[in-house]
Amino acid sequence: MKKTNQHGFGFVVVLLAIVVIGVVAFGTVRVMGNNKTSLADGTTVLSKAKVPAKVTNAAELQKASQALDETPVDSGVNPDQLDNDLNALL
């Protein structure tokens, strides 16, 4: 009772796996694209701060602390989008 013209079920599994991988990849690209934040002029927050590269004494430490305190860390955040994201989490 061996039929030689039977076609397997394997192509359905392969097709389903390709669809699932495509959906996951598409979702990943969308999430990664939406999470990019930058400052208006394209520089990073740390490069805008006047922080010394190496701190060797207390005066430099104080200067670095003051520069970091004055750095606007949320300048790339859209408040409306943040509110929408937070409400979506709740």
C-alpha cells in the first residue's frame, strides 16, 4: 500500500515558518525605527555637554558634575508621544 504520488505536508510548515519570520522581522524593524531619538542638530547629549575627557582632581569633578546637571537629557522627547506611550502601557 505504498502510494508514489503522495505529496507531503512539509511545504505548509516551511511556508508558515517564512511568514512568521517575516512578521517578526517587520515588527523588529518598525520598533527599532520608532525608538531612534536624537537632538535637533544631530549631536548626542554627551557631546553637547562640556565634560572633560578625564577627571583628575576635585575641580574637574565639580566642573563635570555641573556640566552634566546643565545638560538637557530630554530634549529629543516628544511629550505627546511619551504620554501616548505611557497610556498604552497602562
